[in-house]
Amino acid sequence: MWGDGDAVDARKWPTKVSDNPDSAIKNVKDFIMAYKYHKISTIQTTLKTQANRVGTQLEAVEDLLVAKSFPGFNGYKKIQLKGEWDTWIRGRWLLAKNKADNHMQNGLDDLKKAHGGDPDKENDANKKILKTKIQKLEEAVNSERGTWGNPF
């Protein structure tokens, strides 16, 4: 979620959905669990504390550079690295949240399109189980998606 790139390999995802739907369901559930983890208050506090620590250190480095003089250098002028860091980490959280939100919804939509439907109208036992899993996944996605607040 936090890294660069897509949440899943877009080239492999359709095959996973069609050929191994249980694995695709697990993948979406993994995103739900990561989402829930990031909503735990101690985790949010830790993220905020660490982000503040980095910002404080950036500010301290700038203060040291302002106080130093270097031969041939006209002095360092603060560029507000702490503020840049704060803006960057808040933006990074938004990217991670959107990546998770989108994958949960798109993954669910892909599974519903390929295997969804009313389990009660299904005669094949395995398909009925799969459709029931997708229904439960939809309930989980709907209850979690969009609920992760910015800790920064």
C-alpha cells in the first residue's frame, strides 16, 4: 500500500480472479486486514510519532546548517524541510489509503463480475460456497472502505 506502483500486478490479477478466486478473495481480505491494522490507535500514534521525529530531525539539520559557515558558501537559507516532509507524508498516506480503497472495491467488483450472484439460486455446491464468500467479502469491504483517517 505504501510503496510505489500498483496494489497488485494488473497483468496477473484477471487470471487470479478467474482461475483462483479463493486466492483473489484472500488478497482483498489482506488489504482489509492491513487497513484495519492502520486504524488501530497505537499504530496511528506510532506513525504520527515517527513522522514527527523525522520532521524534527530535518528541522534540526537545517538549524545546524544555518549556524555553520563554510568557505566559499554564502550561508544556508532554510527551505522548511520539516514542512516539506509533513506535506509529503500526508500525501503518501492519501496515496496508500486510495490504493487500498480502490483495490478493495475493484477486487470485489472483479470477483462479483466473474463469480458473483445469489448463492441461494446456485445448485452447484462449490459455486454456492464461492458466491457466499464473495457476499461476505462485499460486506467486509463495505464496512471498512473509506474509514481510515489520516494519522498525520
